[in-house]
Amino acid sequence: MGMTYTYENAKYDVDKLSEEGQQVFKILAVAQRKAEELDLKHTLAQAAVIAMHQKMQTYLKDTALIPNEEFDPPVN
């Protein structure tokens, strides 16, 4: 038995499906892998943002601080 597909607690032998069913399975597998890669890239990007925020704090200095009365909040 080669590749299997599980759906609603049942397992299917993909090699025994029609050729079209096997192609759909392959596309599904690629799509699943791409989604997992994107999830990993998203997690890595989030970690990089957090690290850069932490690093940025080491460069902050009082002489660069804008007084509250001069600060314009961002417009949504």
C-alpha cells in the first residue's frame, strides 16, 4: 500500500482510486505542504518582528523622544 487518504475515520488506498482521484490527491498533498510552509514562514516572520522590536529598544534614547503634544496618532 502506497499513499493513503483519511476521511471521517476511514482510510483509503489512493492507488486504488481513479486516475483523476489520484491527481486530486496529489494536488491536495501539494496544497497541504504549501499551507504548512506558509504557516512556518509566518511563524518565523513573527519571531523576527519580536526580535527586531527588542533590538530596537536598545537604540532608543531620550533625545529622540517626541513630546506628547507633538505626537499625532496614526489615522485609521
